[in-house]
Amino acid sequence: MKRSLLVRGLIFAATAGVYACSDATSPTRGLLHVPPRPSLYQTVPPDVFTSVGPNYQNSGTLYNFPFETWVTLHEDETSNAAFTSKPRVAGASPYYQYPGRTVTATGVYDGRNDTRCAMNLSVNNALVNGGNFGTCGGNVHDDTVKIVGASTTVSRGEKPKQNSYDCDIWGIAICHTVSGTTLLRLRPIAVALKKPTAFPRTVNFANTTSQIAFTIRPNPGTLLLGANLQTITLAATSWQWSGADSTRAQPTCPIPSGVGPDRQCLFTPKESGRLTVKAFVGGYEQTNSVTVQCLTSPLDSILNDTTNDFQVRSALLKMLDSSHPEVAPGFGYDSVKGRGLMHEIGGNVWKLPNNGGYMLVPGDSSKNTECMSYFDSAAPPPVSGAVLSGRAHTHQSPWDGPVYGCETKVFNNGRDSIQFSKFPGDTANGKRPFTKNRKDIVKGGSGQDWFSMIMDLPPKPDYVIDADGTVAEVSYYTLANSGRIHNWAPSTAAKCAWVR
């Protein structure tokens, strides 16, 4: 009964004009389509080319990788290695190669016991070789090899059998000449550095510490070469722990020697933070990271989402950073946007498919002001199959002080209105700054925040991050029960601050 009365009261207040436009208690939200952020990605290093001349034992050195790397060798279409042949004469060997032609990396089949294959390419000193480029004289295919350092080369085989009586009855002429080059493209097989794992995944740093086992692995971890499954390895080049409160810096982890299918670092942090690791895999140094944090209390499945590494927490903090709580209200007024540098930002929380956790996608519209943030209730999901599960917005301006850019407040059935200043000193026609009062906030949300949540069907929570170091959950649950106020800052969450 108490809940239904409160709901009816909020709806009445909104329709009566108390919460119309700019709420007299705190910043509010509106509706506007904002596209989702583009995803970030890493790419493999550029292709490397090496050429091999046409003569016997001509060779090219492959790329000097500091750690063992799986690559493919592909014969480029511009290759033009070739041999010439004089016409055969009576008594010539049936294996005499005539006429001359261009050759691929597989060469030509000579057939005589002392040559067999001519002008073919062979990979030397590879850690693992997938069988060169194909059968002699057959169709050429890419060769898959594992290499390291500068010792791996590709060399040319002998030219076709040189027997002058094949092309000259007097046995004097030179029957074959060779020319051109074979150009090989070296490309590392695409292997990514998987997100590190951490065990245990969460720690209550406010009361204890625990040794964390951080482990990195390549993705994929194996490849099939012929009928044999080969292991892909990696080498760690840097481990760096950064505490959420940078005043409590922690030493880095030592670098393990050698390579392996995984690398591990054992470390005991003193507070929540992020472990950033660099590793050489897939032909270049890649970077990834994982956080270890405290669980919120009371528990919250979205804010405590370890599957997507607390992405909603970090996105909330980045939204707050982008809303510029560090500047004075009204500072840097932009007449086109009708606001200063400080402004609210809103966003949508999505539940990712295949048990992928939760993702907060911010939407920073040019129409956002110090009093209102716009979001699109029908925004497309960041990935196919994601389900809209919540909202979020910032309260970045200081409490019990003026804010600027709020929309005109209309009341008494439209007969009266109050216009609010767009910037400090904007007092023409009776304009005045809007005052944001903390005492009017209920369970972390303004009246308009609560009304927007109620009208946003189906019901879903709205996470309101405040520059004072708290995040409030505005939801049906907290409307009918006790509020949920979570601490995110070092000043409010000792050793359990959220990680950017």
C-alpha cells in the first residue's frame, strides 16, 4: 500500500508540473537517439616479404621474431622465377625439361635420380615445418611454419638437370638458364592475447588480502597442422598492477623466462585495482588487463558482474569523467549547445548473449545539459541478442549550489513559468540559476529520476553516479524497500574503490 501511494504521488506531481522539465531537486533525463560506441580491436602486424633468387642455393632470411611465432608463407602472384630450355635433340633424356617455363615454389619434377626436383623452395631451420609448399611440380600452397630468431631461411633447389647432349648433338651447348625471383609473403597466424584470468576473482580488501594467481593464455591455444595438433605459446613481457587509489602503488610482477602455453604471475595486492599484462603472441606484443575488486553490498548482479570484468562500473566512472565534475557550473558556455563544459551523460545497460555479462553503452548527446541527459529507449543493442536491462546517468554538479542550462519550468497549467540561466550572469528577463538541493533527493534519485524509472516499461533499474562518490540504484525494488547506495571512490570505499 505504501508503495502504490508513493507511485500515485509521483505521477500526480509530474502531471501537475512539479517535476516538469527541470526538476527542482536534481538533474533529470530526456529521450534522444544516441548511437552506441564503436568497439575497439587490435590488428596483426603488417605482412613481411622476402625474395629468393633463381640459382641453386639462393636464399632469403625470414623475419627475426624475438619469440617463437607461427606464420604462413605464401607465394606472391608477382613471382617470376623461370628457366629456359633449348629444343631437345635425338637421344635426349625423356626427363629433359622442355620447353622452359616459369616455376612456382614447388619447382619442376626432373625425374632423374640425381636431381628429382628442380628449382623448388625449401624452408630451413624452422622449429616446425608444415611440409614446404607442396609436392614437386604440383599445385603450390601456403606453408605453415613455427620460427624464431634470424636463422630460418628459404633456399632454392638445383636447376633442371644440365646435360648438354639433351639439346646439342655435340654436347657443348648450355641447355638451361634461369632468371627471375620468387617473392614470399610472411604473415603471422592471427592469435590474440586472451583476457587474463584472476583467482580468486574478488577480494574484500577492506578487511583482508589474498594472493591472486593471474594467468594469461593465447587464443586460439592450438592449431591443426596436417593430422597433428600443435601448441601455440606466448611470452610475458610486462606485468603491472595499478591500484584504484594510485597513492598505494604496488610493485610489478617479475617477468618469467621462456615461452609456454600459459604464463602466470602470483601477486598479493593491498586494494582493488587492475593488472595489465603485455605478452608477445601472434607476431607482436599485445596488451590486455583484468581487475580484481570488492563485491558491492548489498549484492547487485549488474555492478558485481565479473564475467565482463565489471564493465558497468568502469563505464559509469568514464561517464562521470566525461561529464566534467571538476569544472565550475556554467564554465565554458557553448552557445550552440546551450550549455557549459559540465553536463549530464546517460546510457543503456545491456545483458549480453551467451552469458557474456553486462555492458553499459553511454550516449553523450549535444543536447545534454547540467540538468538533463538524453538517451534512446529504443537504441539498437551493441551486439545481436543483447537485452536492454537498465539505464544509467550522471549527477556531476555540486550539491546545494547553482547549475545552469536547465529547461524552463512550467506550472499552474501553463499559466506561469520560470526561466533558468544558461550561464553565470545570464539574468535577463528574470532568469536565475537553478539550485540543486541534496535534501530533496530520495534514496539517491530525484523525483524526475523516480518518475522516469516508473514510466520506463518494462521496469528496469537506473544507476545514478554522483561526483560525491556514490552510485544509487533507482528501481522498483528500492522504491518499495530500503535504498541501495554504493560507494565507488577511494574517499568513500576504503581499499574497495571501483577501477576505471
